Amino acid sequence: MGFKQSHYDYSLFTQQKGSDLVVILFYVDDLLVTGTNLKWIEQVRKDLQVSFKMKDLGELNYFLGIEFSRSEKGITMFQRKYALELVSKLGMSGGKPSTTLLEFNHKLTSIEFDKAVNKNVSDNDNELEDKGRYQRIVGRLLYLTMTRPDIAFVVQVLRQFMHAPKQSHMSVAMRIIMYIKGTPGLGLFMSAGGNMKLITYYDSDWGACVETRRSVTGYVIKFAEALIS
């Protein structure tokens, strides 16, 4: 069919003719076809159906847990269904939503650091007996960060304690869940008339890491007016 496989993502295939582009994205048995020319996209779908047994689900509304909503203004990508299911599975549906992800200037530390500085740890902040539950929750939150850059930093911090999580780490994870409960529909909006260039902003603190005294760099990347990272 003349498609070229991406060197950066082996599940991504592209073909270009002049100014027109068609993209095919595979994931196990799910497949997404998109591009700039509707007639060409339709022809690619028909060609694929000749070679493979496929079910055409029509215009893109849902793909790998991500919901898509189109309008004249642009495309919105969000994971509302996934977010609400996560809250429900953890038994938090009846809880009060949190308006923030983390208390101001709240610092999380590892068990190793607490021992090294002889920090007195309360009985309420011991190492978790069920590490697997913490790891599963953080893993699910990581998947949600695809369309939720607002939670990305805190979730990345929680990842640092996967090997030996404490109760304080779990408390922050639960706070994120309650924040999500109050904001399940937030996502990425890609404007139809937005700037199609990648725009990056970055900044850094000064030695703010409690354990290493290293500086922490933060960055945001925008595409089509959407904060994608």
C-alpha cells in the first residue's frame, strides 16, 4: 500500500502525496486511520478490508480509553469514562472532591531518606504492606496523564516511591483521585485554527529536592494551542 513505518513509533505508518497525508496507527487489534483527504482515507479503509477481516466503527469517538469530541472550533481529547471508572473502582465515588492535588510546599520523602536523617516517622506513615495496590493506582494515574497534564508532575513524583511506598504517598495518591472526581471531563483541546508548531516553555527551581538538593526542571509543550506535555 506504500506506507512507511515510523522510526520513532513502530505502530505508526504514514503516506504522503503532495500536500495530502494519511496516517495509520495500530495497537494490538485496534486500528486508527486519519489524514487530510477524506476520499483517500476512505480508499485506504477499503484496501485494508480487502486484506484483513475488519469492523469499521466510523468516525473516531473512542480509542484506547481516550474519548474524542469534534466541533468547528477543534477537537477535544479526554478520558472522562476512564477517570470515573477509576474513582468508582477505588470506592471513592461518595467522597468529597479535592480542589487541589497537593498541599502547598508539601514534601514527600523515601524510607531510606527518613532513616538516613533519623527522621521520626509516625506510626501513620509506615511502609505499606500492600505495595501492589499503590503501584496499580499510580500506574492507572500514569495512563490518565495522556490527556491530563495537570496531574502529570505529582504522579511522576509518586512514581519515585514505587519500590517502597509509605502511607503518606498513598494519601497523596488518594487526594489525586478525589481531585479527578471533581474534574473528570478535563482534557486537551486542539484548536482548528491553532498554531501547528511545537512551543516549549521551561523553568527550574533551585535545589528544591529534599533528598538530593538537586534542582527540579519543569517544562510544558504546546501543539495547536493544546498542552500536550
